[in-house]
Amino acid sequence: MPANVDSASGFRPGLETVMKRIVAAAAFGLLTLSALPAGAEVAYLTAPIAARPGKVSMATTPKEYRLDVARHIYDSYPDRIFKGRLPPLIHAVVVLETTVDEQGRPREVKVVRGPSHAPDVTAAVREMTFRVGPLPLPSKLGSPVRFIEIWLVHKNGRFQLDALTEGQD
């Protein structure tokens, strides 16, 4: 029998100590996580700042209109915009198809793709799209106007829109 094995128990004395430390560390970690205050969670849904009503978009294509809407969303949620380049891994990517009427009201916001691990982010992004209305009036486009936007959401709750993204590392 090797010299570092206790003949009575068959275990290495050092291994038992290591296992006790791992169990203790895991228990401490669980206690620490459960003791976090409820406010420590990231709030993905916030109220927009009242943007100027009655903005008129001069866009002649849905792609141009998408840029005007993205600017409007950035103006409405200035504290939620992720500044700079996004990290290589982001928390969630939500793809929405939005239908806007002639008054700039979002009439339908369909989720084309949402993260299965973060349904709360998908719900928040969808609700934020409704709350930011009215959007710029699509004066040169027929009604309804449909466009797709990709929301890139960081784990801290800040986001960028694909139309105006600063890129990703």
C-alpha cells in the first residue's frame, strides 16, 4: 500500500481535508448568493424619458426609418445605452419585428428571436418598444411600416441597437 494511504480507511488523509474545504466553500457561496438584497437584480425594464412628441421622419425606406426609430429609442433611454464597444459575450440578443402605424404608434411587436435563458429580457425589450411610442411619424412611407431591429443587451441591463451599434470586441 502506498505510504500516503491510511490502511484503516483506505482514503488519503489530504483528500478528506480537501473535500471538506470544497463543501464548506460551496455552502458559503450559496449562503452569500441567497443573502443578496432583492434590489441587486438587474432591472431590464425602465420607463422612457419623454422624448419630443411629433417628430417626423423623412425616411423613404424602412431601413432609413429603422435608423430614425433607433435614434428615438436612444433619446428616450439615454441612461440605458451601453457606451463603447460591446464585450465579446453579451447577455442577450433579441430580434424584434415592429409594425408602426401612420401616427407612429407601435401596433405590433413580434419576437423573431429571443434568448431562452433570459425571457425577462425579451419581455422587457418588447415592452420598452411599446412604451417609447409614439415613434417618429413615417411621413414618406405608406402605413403600416415594418422593420426588424436587433437589441444587444449586456448583463448590466444596458443595450445597443444594431442600427447604431458601436461594434463588439
